[in-house]
Amino acid sequence: MLKLVRFLSEAQVLIKALRASSYKIGIFLIVVLSIVTFLGTIMYVVEGGKEGFTSIPQSIYWAIVTVTTVGYGDMVPHTVIGKFISSIAMMIGYAIIAVPTGIVTVEMSRASGSVNCSGCNQKNDANARFCNHCGKALNK
């Protein structure tokens, strides 16, 4: 357990990045919730209360399961339009996975810090030994 102390600085960077990206992640979750509500409502209208789509909340449940790529299979669309909408929901699901990953990654790179070059005064990654712009050795 005591050996985990050496990872404390990395944990601080992660916490700082999550805090910095919390607003963007919150907005993203509101958009995802809106998309899922819209898809569920459309599926309820398209499928007409058959095959488990008996109410809008049930259809929203289907949309959440489909967009999160879980896919239990307990509710399956049978109309052509329903299958088309479910295909779109699946593709949206894969895109949804990538967005928060990118947001947090950018904030992690910002939180890890940077070093200014004494020659050209450009910012460089904290781990860099030489300037990415002019090639001069960085003083740390």
C-alpha cells in the first residue's frame, strides 16, 4: 500500500483534469440525454407499441441500451424504419464513447504542465528535453 504513494502526483493530475473538464462533460451528458430521449420517442412512434416498445420510458430504455452499446436484445425493432433508426443509434453510440475521452485527454495534457523555451519562448511539453520549435535544450 505504501508503494502507491509514488502515484499521488499522477492522481492529482487526473483529478485536476476531471475537475477542469466537468463543465464540458456535464454539457455533453445533457446532449446525450436529449438524443436518447429523442430516439426513444421516435422509436415509440415508429414501432407503434409492439415488441416491447409499449411506452416512451420503455423506448428510452431501449435507446440507452443501444447507444451505450450494451444491446441486451430484450427489445428489438421489426420495421424497416425502426431498424434504420437503431443503426443510427448504434453509430451515435460509438461516437459518444470517443467524445469524453478526448475532452479528458486534452485537460490531462494541460494539467501536466509545460515548459517555456529560453530561446524562442514557446511552450513545450513538460517531459520534453529539447524545444519543439527551435531545438534548443530546455532548462528544467
